[in-house]
Amino acid sequence: MPHLFKCPDDRYHGVWESEIEKIVSWVTDSTQSFRLSDFIRRLLWAYRSTGPPDVPPDLPLEFTALWEDQVAIGENGPLNGFCSRMWCDVLDGCTGRCTTTTWLARFTTKLYDMCGFLWGRRNEWVNQSEGGRLQAARLEVELEIQQGSGGDARIEALLQEGSRPVEDSSLGHIQMWLTSVKVARLATVSQEERESYSRRIMFQWVRSGNRRQS
């Protein structure tokens, strides 16, 4: 996670900036509190750099206490879904038409969405290069499709058009698809092995004059 947040690529820095501003804009619209949105902007940028400092920037008293309490949770706290309980005290009365806990849940979801988007963009830049993981995964998809399903309905369903990854699929989607195909194939092999074993046992039982064997 720290590698995701602190990636030094200049392109990534610009995307981080635009994604933070989206969250800050949502905070302003949902609370009408510019002090809160400014606090969150500073907090997220602190995680982007080297992690929040022990001594917070010049903030109103209640936000200074929240800053310290949030940082005490650990590095990348809110970006991992961990918000200090002090948020409720600070937000009480300034979350508009929704409750504080509902607003915090939405705020956390916004952070998760941001992290997911950032992870996807970074993968595009890092893994699409020649010999990168995305290229290797696409070659593996082509091989799976060429091999076919072996007559198994579950794998055949995964190979249908619209289900399999396309050229612009993310690395995560491709890897999940490949895993699903491999799991289905392994399950089929296991089933065939079990049936073959059962046939051998039955054959031995019949040849032994129907004497049941362990």
C-alpha cells in the first residue's frame, strides 16, 4: 500500500492531485465546511509525501486534535479504511442531511474508489511495457482460449464472448478470469480422477465375486 500512495512517477503525482480534489469537492458539497475540506486535503497530501508529521500544520483546535488522533492509528490509516472515533465529535452537526456515521461510510467509500483508480492507472503505466505483467497475462489468456474447454461446461462458459477479458481489460480483471478458468479446470480434473477411482473400485469389487472391499 505505501508503494501505491508514494509512487514517484510524475504522471502519477498529477493523477493523485486530481483524485484528491474530487474528494475535497465532494466534502465541500456534502458538508458546506471549507475547514473540513481543507483539513482532508492536507491530510491526504501528507500521506502522499512521507506520512503525516507528528506536529500538524496550522489547523483549528478541533482539527489539530483529530489530526493527532488519526495519525496515532498508523500510517495510511484512512486510506486503509481506519478512521479515528474522534471524527464523529468533529463532524457532529456539519454533515448536512445525513448522519455522521453515514457520511463517514461514504467518505471511506470515496477513498477506496480513489485507491482502486490509482492502482489501475499505475498498473497501466508499469505493467503494459514490453515483457510486463499485463502482456504476460494477455498471452496466458490467448493460450487458455486456444486450449479450449476440454468439453467442460464451466470452463466453456468462462470462454464465451463477453466473459473473457478484452484488449482494454485491467490486469486485475484478467488475473481473476485466469484464476476462474484454472479453478474450473482443476475441479474437472479432480472430478474425473474421483470417477476413475470409483470405476476401479467397482471393477475390483465385481471381479472379486461381489465381495465388498474396503
